[in-house]
Amino acid sequence: MARKVIRRFLPDAAAVKEKPALQFLGDLLHDPNLFHLNRHSVSLAFFFGIFFAFLPLPGQMVLAALCALWVRCNLPITLALVWITNPLTYAPIFFATYQLGRWILDAPSLASSSEHNWAWVMEEFSQIWKPLLLGSVLTGIVVGGLGYITMQLFWRWHVVRAWEKRKREREERNDS
């Protein structure tokens, strides 16, 4: 089953609940739906984890965790998927989402500087934020939606395959 494949990569629910850094959540962490592995919970976790990964905001993981608590989807999967954007990938991802937003808004290209550093970003932020946010939200919705659909199809494929395997085994037992 798909559940067995996914469970191999997730931490134990009891271990997550015992983390001192998460004790401020109190009884919210004891909701069993946050750790269930079913098609609905995992698919929603894929959508929200990927969506929040594409948002260029500080505290993506906190926002993703709060959203997972609110919609009651799988918390560990949601948090793991936020790490799609990490120190190695955030620059190319956010540059691509900025370019998408710039293309949609038909915004002018920024004056090229030989040195793109933090001071340059702060100076140009008033021109950067709208295309970056628009491109990031649209990309998050589209890629998150694709993640949701992919997990739905993956789960369905595993279930159908298991049904067919049981059917073949039953037919083999009846033939012998």
C-alpha cells in the first residue's frame, strides 16, 4: 500500500509529540488526523507543503504547520515538503517565480548591476515584491495542485494494484 511506502520516510508520531519545541501547541498535536496516512490527509499535505515552499516569506514552516493544524492534514509531510526551498534551491526558484510574475505583470526588467547583494535587493524591493509574490503564489498553487493530483493518482494506483494482486492470488488458490 502507499501507506507503507510513505511511512518509511516519516518520523514516529509519539516522537514528534514529545519534542520540547512543540509543547506550546498543547493538545493540538494530539489530534490523530495530523499523523494519519490516508489519501486525503497526504494529498492535502502535499498541496500545502509545496504551496508554502514557494512563498518567499520568513517562517514558511510555521505558516505551513499552522495551516496543517487548521485543515488537519499530515503535519510531518507538510513540514518536510516546505524544504523544497532550501539554501541550495531558493535562489533559482525565487528568480524563476519573479520572472513569471514580471512576465504576467509586464513589468520592466530591473537595471542590471554587476553586484547583486543584499543592499541591491533592499533598494529594488519596491519593484521586486509584486512580481515575486504574484509569481510565487501562482507557482505554489499550480505546483501544489499538481502535487495533490499526483498523490491522489499514486494512492489510487497502489490500491488498484493491491486489489489486482489479491484477485490473482485468490484465483490461483481456487484453481489449485
